[in-house]
Amino acid sequence: MATFALIHGAGDVGWYWHLVEAELRGRGHDSVAPDLPCDDDTAGLSECADTVLQAIGDRRELIVVAQSAGAFTAPLVCERTPVELLVLVAGLIPRPGEAARDVDGGHDSALNDISASRRRSALTYSSSSTSKMSTSRASQKRRSISSGCSRTAQER
């Protein structure tokens, strides 16, 4: 069975995916949903990818699923480990040539703001965006993976 690496968006934690994880495990899949280093003001996208890769460990048959600003981290994970499929759930995606920091305030600045926002309000969970996930055919899988990872590498 597959292993799902679930990446939360800015302002959230791995717990965001707890209902999806329960469903996946009930169907015989493995999953990891690490907390990104949002409380570390020096952490950027590379450190977020490192966190996900550490959680993945030596697992294979990976499906990377990223929500919102997690879409900035997901292609970095795809570049550094073999992935079967990349799924973006309401992902923030920069236009060609646009830096991540320019999209909706940017992921790095969002990461830096999370610590303060956690102190101001309690975390909330909405299952509406994570209750349904769809997959595509094998050819679409390869195209999604290669286009997402290649574009990120070219934009550096």
C-alpha cells in the first residue's frame, strides 16, 4: 500500500490531517503528517522539506498531499525523494517567475507569522477541504509530478 505524506498549510499543524489519516489507515495505507517548523523564525522552505523528509524516512510508494501554503514545500520534497503522485488541495501556486514570498504574503513570511497567530487564537479544523481526495490516471500522475518539481527547480 501507499504512504501518504500530508503537508499542512501555514497557520496549522499536522493534526489538520487527522481525519484523513484515520481514513487512509483504515484502508491499509500508511501516512505521516509532520508539524512544519512554524515556530522557528529562521526556518524556510528548505527546513520544511527537511521536516517532511525526516518523517517519511525510508518509506516508498509515496503520495505527497499538500494543502494551501504547503504547496510551496511539496515540490521540494518531490525533488529529493521518489514520489508516485503529488496532490495539491487548494494549493497556493506562484505564476511562472513569481517567488513564493509574492504569493498571498508568501510562505516564509506566513511561517514567521504563525507563532504570533497561535498565541492570539485557538487552532480550528475544517474537514471540508480534506474529506475528499481524488486521484488521476498514471500518465497524469507522472505529468503532475514532473511539472510541479521541474517548474520549482527552474524558478530558483
